[in-house]
Amino acid sequence: MFDPVIAPSGTLLGLLQRGRGDGTLHALAAPRTEALATLNHCVLNDPRHDWQVENRSLYYARLYLDLHGGLDAIDHHLFRAEDHFDTEETRTGLALAVLGHLASYDRRDALDLLRRYAATGANWAWALDELALRDDDTGLRSLAAPVLARFPATPEGDAELASAVRDAFEPRPWRLWAEDPRAAVGGRIKAAGEQGSFDRWQRQMRPSGPRPGWSVQAVFDWAQQGIERGSELHVPAARCLSAVAGPEDRPAIVEAARSGPEGARCAALHYLAQIADPVVLDLIETAAGGLERTVSDAAVSAFERMCGDEAVDRARGWIHRPDALGASAAGVLASRGAPQDAQLVLGALRETVRAEGPDAQPLWTLVDGAGRLGIACAAPVLRHVYRETASSHLRGRTARALAATDPSYATGFAVECLWDCEETTREVAALHAETGDVRVAERLRRLAADPAEEAEVQTAVRSRMGPDAAAL
């Protein structure tokens, strides 16, 4: 899947793609035809860089409800000829998830679309999972025949069916079908379930993959073999060293960390960092500045796993380095630094945004650090990240940081955050948004009454509506 093209943050499309609360507010104020066209574009062209962790489906489903939008565009997208040869979940997953939420809001047309797609579509398993949460028993039983028809009554078909039953995210339909008195339905499902359980037991009893011998050198050899196969085994090798190494092995491990083969050097660095050996920070500094990329990356990774005061103190000296170790040092200070480190973290935050933009990976830790350390001077750059980032998760972390650093958050971004696509962002907003704004009072009431809203958000809302409920 290609990375999505994200429109500028000042446009309706850019706001909806990002899942910002202002996207909903602007869409409701825009001409309905334009708003629905933009909404359909987002649902049919998933704008998320990481669709497995970022939320959009409930956000888009609520907007369909508010706009009284039809589902013809989703219908066309799901059942076009492309569905037969482009079977990637990313093409249809967001649309199916949106339909699932709409079905939970009693949209019968969404429920019917999910049933049709579960019976005939390529991504049928996703549609079936959505129906497992929303459909009644009669509707699910009607899908038994078309779903089972996908698996021919051959050894290969039975094996595929056993895998489908075993790996089902939502087991409810399969359990219902197993109760069917027909041998071609209930009998096949029961047999498939038994085979899946047996397969799982076999995998547990016979773990695959190579295992190191029980000596320090054998562990080093195993780690090096992993490098040669293109598989990094530094961290598991370090755990193995913890099990086999004794005090007498320390000189050999330190020497391996200093000048051993790549695999052994990486494993030794991780092991020494894990036990906080006094020499490891010097070894990490040397390795991070070397020419071997694998060793350099392993050194940085080993440093990030260290939790002691020595690592924090060394980070203060490394934070100005223009390499990966310098960026890692900034993250360590953001996560575990003291108030005296606020200016160092602020400088790293500003430089990262300036050099790498509002979606840079190091920003996740630096934004958290700005909030943890209460760096008030960070508010302007945090507001910039909030507006521009395409990651709804990073925006949510930025909202939490703004709540701790920006006095204007309660009357500013907190208001739009009540409509945000991420439940954690809505939770922060529910705790901080100024209730004197009539939009806030109405939105809190709606979130409190919405059965699709997350429990944590509703708990935050109720904390604002306790003895002061009359004010809302």
C-alpha cells in the first residue's frame, strides 16, 4: 500500500483525513454536497499511515449520521470488479468498519451492505467480524451457507476452513453455525474447530526455529548466524546470555562488545546494558559512532533500554550529538529527565520539528516529555505539531502535552478535541474543555448518551457532570 497523500491542514479534506475535531465542525458548516463528497473520499481512500492503530471509523460514521449521508459510494466501492483481484484489507477495511458503527446506530442500510459483502466480498472475514458484534442470530445463521461455500469439501478446503475458524477475531458466528443440525454446516464447523485446536496444540508442543546452545560462545554464534540470515537476534541473544553467563564470562563479553563480530557485538551490548555494567556506556558511545550500521543501531537501542541515573546523566552530554545517539539521548531526557533538563528537551523538540517536520518519529517521546516536564515555552511548537501532524496518535499526545503547558488549551483546542477521532484525545478534552462554551455543554451531553462511545470517555464526561450537572 502506498502512503496516502494528505491535504493541507487548512482544507476540509486535510482536516477530515487527519481526524481532527475541526473537520467535523467545518463539514457541518460546509455545503452538504461538498461535505459528503469529502467524507466519501476519506472513507474510500484510507488516509491513515498506520491503519492498524489509528482510529477513523467511528469518527466518519458519526459524520455520516450528522450529514444524513447515503451509502451509495461505499456500496459501489465494495462491489466493484477490483474487489476480485485487490484483496488487501486496506482497500475495504475502513469502509467496513464505518458500516459496522453505522449498523450499531440502527442504520439498516449499513447492516444489509455488511451482510451482502460477507456473502460475496473478498474481505468477507472483516465484514463477518463487524456483523458478529451487531447482527442478530437469524442474520448470522443466514450467512453460514455462502461462507462455507468458499471452502470446498476437499482436504485443502477443510484445512483452510480450520484455519479460518481458528484465527477468527470474533468467534460468535462460528459458534452459532456449529449448532446447526445439518452435517454440511454444523458437522463441518465442529470438525474444523477440532482440527484448529489440534493444530494450535501441535505448534505449542513443537516450537520451530533454531535455538542456541548453552554457552556464551554458542549464544554469540547463534546471534551471528542470525545476522548472516538477515534476522536480528540481538535482544533474544542477550536474554540467553542472562541465563548462561557467569562472572567469569564478563571479560569475554566485554571484549565481544568492543571488537567482536557484528552479531556477537550487538548481543553483548544489549546484555551489558541490561545488567548496567559500568563499561557499557563507553562501549555504546564507541559503537554508535562506528561505520557498521547494524552495530550502531544496536548500540542506540541498548542505550534506550537503560533506566539508571547513569544513563540519564550521560544523555545530558550526548543530546547535542547530530546522530541517532543524540536523538536517543533527547528521548531519554524527555522520558526520565529532571526539571533541570527542560531546556534541553525543548531545544530537541524545536530542532526536530524544524529539521524533520511535524510527523517525525522522535516527536512522540519529545512531546510527551514537554508535557511531563510542564515546559510552558513549548506551547507554540506543540500547537504547530497539533495542527500539522497527519498522525492522530501524535496529535492526541500533543493534546495531553498542551493540557499541561498551555493555559489557552481549555478554551481552544480542547473544544475541537471533543470531536476528535481518537478516544484518548476526546477523554483529555472531556476533562479540560471549558464548559462555558455552549458547544462544549451540548457535546458532553451527547457523548454521555452515545452507546458507541468508549467507557473511559464517558467516565471523564461524568466527572464533569457530577454536582455541576445543572451547568451542562
